[in-house]
Amino acid sequence: MPDEIMPRERSTALPDMTGAPYTEVMRHLHEVLRPNSYFEIGTDAGFSLALSSCPSVAVDPAFRFDDLSRLKLILAKPAVAFYRMPSDTFFEQYDLTAILGRKVDIAFLDGMHRCEFLLRDFYNIERHCKPNSIVALHDCLPVEESITYRTTPGPGGASAITSVPYRHNWWTGDVWRTALLLKRVRPDLHITALDAQPSGLLLITNLNPDDDSLRLEYADHVRAMMSWRLSTMGLAEYFAEMEVEPTANIQTEEHLSARFWL
């Protein structure tokens, strides 16, 4: 077969991200934009929650505050509320805008790493945002296909056979599918995909709290997402479609403020 028509081998693993750690990107957002309200799903030990200094709401089925100094920093906010429950339950039972007394300025979504969960989290939080609010999505840029399985790691769960040993316990799940869906079906959103270590960070703005299409077409969207395969698409091709760029592009206050404002 001539070289020009040989099928291309799809990439299943990429080098490590070279951008700043995602927590540093989030810290930069807080320091430059100074949000008046913050919300997050998937608090765990509180690394991301500790970055905000404004009234905050955190949702997690199992908070794990094992660092006293970090907990003191979290509790030093003007107000902070913890909801120990799944995010679906939170949105069913509570009105986030009423709790905060205002719309959300910045939200960070890092809950269950399955595409349908993140899709629900996104459309549930969008209705509590302003057009210029920012919704950050974590783990949507996996550096290899083997860490995108849907089973929760740990006892009884799956373990990744990775290209390098230190990635063995990495787990992004398949939330890359949610990122791709938003890119394809919501062209009105302004999505900045950053090469933040270790598995990317998406910053989404130009939100529309009145757009209910993701919820109304939820079943169709989930079926579409589940039909996509990184083994068919290729990681490099996925990164290209998401238009991944260096975190250095928003490193300065001037560059960040040119894209985002609150």
C-alpha cells in the first residue's frame, strides 16, 4: 500500500502536560479576578476550596479535611457552607443562588469522573451563573487513554496499565466526552482548554443561564457521548479539536483579563 494512503496510527498516550499545575491556574484566577462568590463540586481534601477568599459553597459526598492548617484557611472565609451529598441531590434540594445571595462568579467542577455526571453538573451550575461567570472543568484532557476508564479506582475497581509507572493511579474517567460535547453542541460557549498539569483545565465563559438545551436533550447527548472512542479519534486529534493551549497564554494579569472579567 502506498505510504500516502497508509492508515495513520492513532495516539493512545501523550507526554506529560507542561503547563502550570491546575491549582496554580485556579489561584491566579482568584487573585486577579477577585470573585465575590465561589462554588465547587468534589472538594475532597480542600486544596481548591482553600484558594478562594470569598463566600463559598462546597459539595462532596465525603469531605476529607486531614490538614488542620488548610482547614483553618478554608474556615477563614467570610462564609462557607459544606453540603455532604452527591451533586445531583444538592441541586434537587437547594437553591445555590439563594444560599450565596447572588449568582456564582467562579465554579470548579471536579466531581464524579463520568461524562453524564459532569454534563448534569454543568447544566445545573450554568443556570446559577452570569454570562461572564467562569466554570472550570478538571480532568478533561487525559494524557493517555488507559486512565479514562469509567470504573472508580480502588478496591474492586479498575487499575490503569499506563505507558509510564507513575501514572498507574491516575484516573480522569471519561469526562473528556463532556468537554467534546460542549465544544460541538454549544458553540456559543467560550472554552479555553489549558495544558495544566496533570490532566488539563477547561475555563468556560459566555454562559447562558436561560439555555436549557443540554437538560432537555440530555438522553440524546449521553448516547452521542458514549459512542465516541479515543482509540478511534486519537488523543492528539482530540487535543487539536479542543484547541489546547499553554497556561502561559493567561499567565499575566493582562492576558487573563483580556479573556475573563467578573
